[in-house]
Amino acid sequence: MHEQRFHKRSIFLIAYMVFALLPVYWMVNMSFKTNTEILANFALFPQHFTWENYQLILTDVSWYSGYINSLIYVAMNTVVSLTVALPAAYAFSRYSFLGDKHVFFWLLTNRMTPPAVFLLPFFQLYTTVGLMDTHLAVAMAHLLFNVPLAVWILEGFMSGIPREIDETAYIDGYSFPRFFVRIFLPLIKAGVGVAAFFCFMFSWVELLLARTLTSVNAKPIVATMTRTVSAAGMDWATLAAAGVLTIVPGAIVIWFVRNYIAKGFAMGRV
């Protein structure tokens, strides 16, 4: 009986892995083909293996600058989101004030709102103050969605830390900044890792705001990938190679915070 359950679990696990990884494999497979081969036949492996698609992306400034621009504003947004969210989450977890639950719910409603709703206000505001086509413009726009998410995640981790730790630190003569940095932050490092991961991923894959608020100097990779559509048709091979390269930063982040993400799901807060 136990062996039958084990076999069933193995079958379901294998089926899930095939279902989840098949699109990724097929994108990698296409990235090593030419457009002629992609459109000519259906093959599980490249018949004429080529690196030309990756070489084009890594040597053409209009391509690789898109990755650089995306990494710049994503890093800016992640750092600022955590910097703002940490004290806010601490206030929600440790203090009770008038309308605290309503403010907390209002923060979450910003995360639920589609980015298109805020597109016109951001466009007019940035045009007026001269922030259009800058990394700061996209990073600040994404704060509207990432800060509430980071506050919500961090508040759950902070609420799990006993208040007696705060009181003991104050009795021992710790100032609040010293206590927060040296004692409290190490206790919630899993929460910080989870929040950083979700902020990074949302900012990395978001297309509408990033594409509309930039044009040349800060154009992200998600906007650059639209260059593959032309009068001659779709450049499937280059698009596949670009897609594979967009997965790499996210995979690296997941590798470094994988243990923190597991703890976040175990706490039921993510």
C-alpha cells in the first residue's frame, strides 16, 4: 500500500515537473536555432546548433542596455521599498493607533489596483517634473505596488517576534536604531529576503509602466523585446534567446533567497 502511494506521488511529481519545465525547455531549445529551422520543422533538439542569437543580444548595445536599465531600476526599487517598508511594518506590528487597520487595508488596495489605473497620473507628473525616461521614474512608480507588499510580508514576520525582546534591549541601553539594526533585523532576515524577492520579481516583469515611462535612455528589456516584431515577421530565435536571459537574474535571486522563501510560506504569510 505504501509503495503504491509512493509510485502515485512519483508519477504526479514527474508530470508536474514536465508540465512546469516544458515551456522553459522549449524556449531554450528555440534560442539555439535559426528562424528558418524553427518555422520549418518540429524538433526536440536543434539540428543546426547556433550561438548567433545570444551573440547578437550580448554585442548589440540596443539589446544589452535593456538588461542594464532593468537591473538598475529594479535594484533601486527593491532597496527603497525595503527601506520604507521596514519602519512602516514595525509600526504596524508594535503599535496601535487610530485607523491602523484601515491604513493597513488601504495599503493592500494599492497592490490590488491594476497598473494601468495609475499610468496617466504618473505620465503627467513625470512629464511636468522632468523625470520621464529615467531609471528613477520607473523605480518610484513601482514603489506604489511594492511598498504595500513588503509592509504586509514584513509585518507578519515582525509580529512573530516577542515584544519582550524590544523591552529588554531598551533596558540594556540600546537606542532604537542600534537595536533595530543589530538585534531586530537579524531576527527577521527571512522576512527581508522574502520581501526583497517579491519586490524584485514584480519590478523585473512589470511591462506597462516601465514601457510607457521610458523611451531611450532607460528603456527596459521587456520593451526592447518588442523589437523582434517587424514587417518581415517575428524574430522567434532572438526573442527566445532574450527570454532565456531574462530568466537568469530571477533564477539567481531565487537561489540566494530560496531558504527564506520556504520559511515565508511555512509561516503562512506569503
